[in-house]
Amino acid sequence: MIDDQARREFINELWERFEQLQQWAEANWPDQENPLTSADFVEARKEILGLRNPAQAPGKVPEAREPEQGGAQYENLNPAPWP
């Protein structure tokens, strides 16, 4: 298993390289009428930050908890009727 220090070092280096890539992309974007901004890179940043704790990564579906663990007592599995 990977230790936390190695994970942090990897994420820090990945973050630095991603910032360099973003700067290059913004400077070399061919469509100057619609330039790239940092907002265009938000989702990629979320993914990188999700590497800190893979269990909390964006888009990751949390595991269903049992009722005694605070999960739902009832889950409706019947699909809604078509309007």
C-alpha cells in the first residue's frame, strides 16, 4: 500500500505540472476571440484534488449504508410511470 507521504509528493508534482500545462494552453490557444480561462480547468483540478482521498473523489458513488448504520430504511425500486 502507498504511504501518505508518497501520495502527497505525487499529487504536489502533478499539481505543479498541471499548472504549467494550463499556462501553456492559455498562451497557445488558437482561438484568441474565445480565450481559455482558469474556469475551463476546474473539473480537472477537482479530479486531481480527488486523488488525495480516492474514496471522496468527485463522481464516486458512496457505498450504500445499512439501516443500522444510518442508511435508508426503504428504497423505492419501482420506476416512475411514464408521463
